Amino acid sequence: MSKDEPNWITRFCEASGHEYFCKVRKEFIEDENNLVGLSPIVNYYNEALDLILDIERDELKKEEKEIIQSSAILLYGLIHSRYINTTTGLREMASKYENGDFGTCPRFLCNNALVVPCGRRNRPERDVVKLFCPRCLDLYSPQNSFHEPIDGAFFGTNFAHVFFEAYPQYLNTRNINELYIPKVFGFRINEYSKNGSRAKWLRTFPG
Amino acid sequence: MSETDSEGYKYWVEWFLNTKGNEFFCEIDDEYILDRFNLTGLHAEVAHYQQAFDLITDQLDEDSFDDEQSKILDRSAKHLYGLIHARFIITTRGLIKMVEKYKRGDFGRCPRVYCNQQNLLPVGITDVPNEVSVKLYCCRCEDIYHPKSSRHCSIDGAYFGTSFPHMLLQAYPSLKPPPLTEAQRYVPKIFGFKIHNIANVHRWQDAQRKAQASRLAAYEAENKKN
């Protein structure tokens, strides 16, 4: 690899569809303590780790390289889910959040509130990534189909909430009028009608 | 109009409905458009009303206009079609057509994870044209969302109107999905523990839900007695 070529992590994070990922610091990956328990989950663990850290290996065949590339993505994702819960990781994710890299809430009344990626499972290959909106406290599928196939375990179930505990200033104050009231020709629909509201509780908040 | 001819569509409406980004619109019955009574008041809203009307109904001699003029006319025709559409879809015939589209999922699915891909319905925020673009109503969580595709974000909400989805559900109550349960709400957790503030909100919401359920049950019991 030539000197000017960006390293594996940079290439991975800058690929289109990978906007949600932040760059994990090399020192974090090089510290064995941070990788405890990952080797049984990832095939070709050592080779994948070398690939992420740009340590060259010559003896690989073409097919092997492809397998190792996918292992490296899995390994990087799992390291990423650990890294983003650390202080530096949170800081990096905060700058991505402010940048709007994760997109906005699809709910109209949330007024384009910024969202954060959130998994529903911590084990890989179980569920895809979702987005958590701090305004309506709800979970949405990514609006862009690029982001739909990303594994939710690469962000983990905890990150979104650790993030808002660490940066409470991003929790924008909700206003109570943020409730959609269905109307027919300007008239509200009676609660007792068959078509009356049954999910109002979901979008109302105390106070 | 040259555009229609080049794409091989015989009628303007056919061309319009097959244009990318117009998937939300249904075909308005000819009889509905041709009945002038249904178009009351629209001439004040649409520039070049008569020509736009002729274009929609394929009665316009398009060769007599240059490119610039036909572009303007095209815009007027689309606007007129949209406004007639808003009126048409709340009629019995229109509702039937829209129910078909709804069942096919032409309007997309709810982005909310716990709505389980509920089909959406288009809705306007206001009935005044050129103000707010179209939004999508989910009848499971009873909330409105931005369309997923940017193509649909530029469609005027007034082409569907504020009443349409509610009118449809009023006419077809069987299409309304069963009410959301507690399990269909996202519960944020850190290492398996609920978050204090959010758990408080959820408890409050549960109380609201239970209060409503008992209100509805009491109403039902009252009705049975009578």
C-alpha cells in the first residue's frame, strides 16, 4: 500500500452508506483489553484485525481476502459499538450528531429533530440499525435505504441512551402541542367513535 | 404537448399518473372531471384555467403553443388536477380507488419500528394550496410522517386535503388496525435498566391509556343497557 492511500478505517468510514460510523482510534483497537470476547464471534479474527490495522499480509489468496474483508467489517462494527460508549467515542459521535450525519426524525411534529443510531440487539446479525428520536422517545427505520442493511449490533442497545445521559443539552424541550389531532372538515373525531383515537397516549407527555 | 407524445401515452392523465413521483395520485373518473359542478371555485385558484382544463381532458390543440407557453400550461394543468383530486378522493368512488392503493401499499409504510410496516395514507396539513407538502398518516400510531422519498416531498398537501385519511377510515372502519398495546412501544434501556425519566413518562402514558380504556368500556356497557 502506498503512503498516500487512506488507511482501512478511513476508507470504511468514508464509503457511501457508512455515514453513521465514526473512526475508532487505532490505540483503542490495539489495546487487547478492549477486544475481550470478540475472537470467538469473528471468523479469521487475527487476519481481520491485521486488515483493520493495515498490517500487510502477502500470503492471502483472492477468495480468502473477500472473506477476511467481511470479517473485518464485522469486527470493526463490534469494536465500534464498544468504542462509542467511551468518552472519546461519545465526543466523536457528538460532533457527528451536530453535523446531522444520522439524519432527522421522520415524524412531522418533531420538527426535524436530530436522531441517533440505536440497535435493538447486542448480538450481531440479529437486527438492523434503527434511529432513536430524543423528542418523541421513539424508534424509527432509517429513511435512506443505504442505511437499512447495517447491523444494529454495530451501535448496540445502550449507546443512544448513554449519549443523551452524557449530553443532556441535546434533549430539546418538548412542547405539549406536538400532538396530531385528526379532523374531518375541521371537526375532531369523537373518542367513542369506532374510528376515534386509540393511540393518543403514545404521543402525549406529562407536564 | 410534445412530452406526452414522445413517451407514447395517449391521454394526458395517463401520462401524468405514470410520471415518476406521482404514485400517490389516483385516476379521477372522467364523469367527475366533466361535471362542471364539481369544479366550482377552482377557476379562481388556477391560472389559465380553461386551457388547463382542456389539456387534462385532451381537448387542447397543443401545436398552437410554443415551449414556454406549454410549460406554463402544464404546470397549471397539474395544479388543477391536484385540486380536483383532493375533492374526488373523498367521494365514494374516490375512496374505493384509494382503498385499493392503500392496500397495495402505494403510499409507503410507517417508519416507526413498532408499527410493523403499517401502510400509510397521504394527508395534507392545510387545505390551502402551495403551503405545506404532503405528509403521510399512520392509522396505527395515529401520527403523521414525512414521505421517505424526496420526490414525494414536493407534492402539495392540498392535493389530498386534511380530511381524506379520516374520511376513509370513517367509511371503512374495518381497515383500522387493532389499538397499540404497551408492548408496541420502545422502552429505552441502558445495560438492561430502564431510564428513570423515560420510565416516568411511560408510567404516565400507561395511566392515560388505562383511563381511556375504562372510559370506552363504560360507554360500551351504557350502550348495551339502552
